[in-house]
Amino acid sequence: MKKGFTLIELITVVIIIAIMAALALPQYTRFMERGHGSTAKNALNMIRKAEATYFTLESRYTDNTTALAVEVPEILRLSTSPEWNYTIGSMGNNNETFTAAAKRLKGVYAGEYMNITNDGNLTYNSTAIPW
């Protein structure tokens, strides 16, 4: 009598592994996107704090990341991020408000973005984003 697995048994095992992988992949994707979203939130908070420091010194906000990098050097690294595109916009007559935005460049949510204002309000452009 020969010992070993039949073809049916091997196919059954492969099908079970495929079903488990199909169930796990979306969870893994959401987990990774939440991590990238947390990175962007932290970066936007860093921009907001750098803008607050700049406002204290200059009595206005700026949209120049180089000016912000004087106080917070990490700001310059944000401009070279392969995952996110960060922009800052100053508004008002004397630049008394600003909005910083992070736009997702890669992944499932490419093209989605989040904004933070000078008062700390964080908004998203979609309710489907898991951040």
C-alpha cells in the first residue's frame, strides 16, 4: 500500500489556503492604509505647529515650507514623500489663516486627501477613508 496524499486532498488544501488569503488581503490593505494615514495626520500636525511658531514670530502664516523649516527642519522631508503630496495655503488679507493639505499619491486611496486648518480642524474628502 502506497503512502501519500491524493490529488483531491492537495486541491482541497490549496483551495482552503486561497480562501484564507482572500479574506486576509483586504484587512491587510486597510491596516497599511491606516498606517499611512497616521503618518499624514502627524505630518499635518507638525505643519500646524510650525505655522503656529511662524505666526508667533511674524504675526502671519506662510505657505513657504522653507520658511517653516527654519523652526522645524523635518518639514523639508515632507516635500519628498513618495506616499503623500503636502501643500500649504495662506489666506486672508494679512495671511491670518492657513490650510495644509495631504493628498494620497499611492495605494487604494490614491487621490484622496485630508486638510488641517490653523485652528486644528482635520477634515477628509471622503467618508470611505479608514483613517
